[in-house]
Amino acid sequence: MGQIWDGIREGLGAVVSAFYEVVPNLGVAIILLTIAVGVLLFPLTLKQTRSMKAMQEMQPELKRLQKEHAGDKPAMQQATMELYKTRGVNPAAGCLPMLLQMPIWFALYQVLQSFAGTTMETAQRFVIEGWSLWTDIGTGVEQGAAWKDFLWMDLGTTPRTAFELGFVSFIPYVVTVVVVMGTAWYQQAQTTPKRVEGQEATKQPGQAILKIFPVFFGFISFTLPAGLVVYFAASNIFRIGQQSLILWLDRRRRARTKEVVEAIAAVEEPEVKPAPRPARPSATQRPQPKVGGAGGTTRSPQASQQRGKKRKRR
């Protein structure tokens, strides 16, 4: 087990050394490491984001199952698992990317701790000999060169230690911690469905823990080396971009599916238009009244008037 753990730390140090060759800045090398890890874990992130979104959308149905099977816990669990299976949702999928990154967090913590070593042997323990990072570490240990500086921070110093150095020195550290907390909160807000006006808010399991999580993350970041805090912040920002892309792709896919379904329905059931109403005849087309006598002979209007006058005289 010890050899495996040493291999993870040495491999992580080699990756950081390789990125340092491209951009000779330790902070940038850590950010590039973050992006590389995010790209490798993208399939799991895709599954996690969709699973979390589906879990949020299923809350009304889960609440209904709880009411239907109140007092019958085994039946409720069975119905819940059947619902998960029907929707294709794995509740444990949301934790996979974080669990897989935890060894990287611990390994990076120890690598950064080694950089803070006062001896060259300790500081160069996990980097590739002869590469730029190895050389700069040796120069930094001997001459005090600022090879760990990034955005006015010493990446081997914790925010708590920086606070003791003075308020001005503490500012970039606390800003980074706040970025970690804010991006952690926004990640959760991305997959939380918006409440419809007039609809009762649905209580979700673990909602209180999710609200506390950004604060807890900021608290532990306060006690960790700034390089690891930079990794957290960069990871959260990259993750927000990934989730935005995934949610956009899902909305686009649903819109296309809806269009296809509507097109198929229109072909199978053509729209029945109401029959047109008959047009009213115009004045020229209306039949003219006929003025006729007993024998059916037709008289002109003038003859009818003259006959009427004669009757009045009589």
C-alpha cells in the first residue's frame, strides 16, 4: 500500500513538473493539473450532473411515495428503488468524482508540504530530477528565490499562517478562500430546480448538509497550503463550466426530442379543419319577387298601382 501511495505522489509531482516545463509558474502548473484531472473525470462528471438533476426532479414523486407507504418502510424502499431503476438514476453517482479526487487532494497536499521543506532533499523529493522545477526548487532553497509565488501568495503557506503575517499579506489568501466557497455554492445552485411561483417548496434529503458544505469547504481551505486552495478554486470553476455545458446539451436534446415527437404526432393525426361556412348570396344573386295575378300572369308595378287606385275610387 505504501508503494502505491508513493507512486501516486511521485506521479503527481511528475505531472506538475511537466506543466512547469510549459509554463514556469507553480500556480499555473497546478491550474493545468486541475484541468487535466477535470478532463479525465468528465465522463463521471457527466453522469454525476445528470444524476443530481434527475434526483432533484424526482423529489415530488419521492414525496408521494412517502405518503403512500407511510408506516411501511420496506415497501417504501422497494418503491423508491423501482423508481430509481425506471428513471435510470444512481443515487451514489453524485459522489464518484469527489471520491476519486480525494487521493489527488491528499497527494497534492503532501507534495506542496514537501516544497516547504528546508532541505533540498525534502523539497525535491517528488519532482523529476534535472527539470526546471527541480532546478528552481534547489535555487529557492539555497538563495530564497520566490519560485512558489502566485498572485501575491506563497503556495506553500496556509491562509491561517498568512493571517499572522499581517492584513495586507492575508488579503489574497482570504479572497481565494471566498472564491472556493462561492464556487462550491454555485455548483449546487446549478443543479437545483427553480421554484415555481405558487408551488410548495419540496424538502430534499441532505439539503441542510449541502448548504453547510461550502462553509465547511472554506473552513478546511483556511488550514491548507495555498497551492491546494488554488486547486480547489480552479477545480470548482472548471466544474461550473462543465456543468453549464452538460445542462445546455440536455436542454437542447430535450427541445429536439419535443420537436420530433410533435412532428410525428402531426403526421399520424393530421389537423382537422372545420368545414367552411357557405357564402351568403349577394344582392344581385337574390331572387326577385314576382307579382302575379290569379292566373299567374305577371304584372308590372305600374299596373298594380293603377288597379289599386281604381279600387279606392269605387
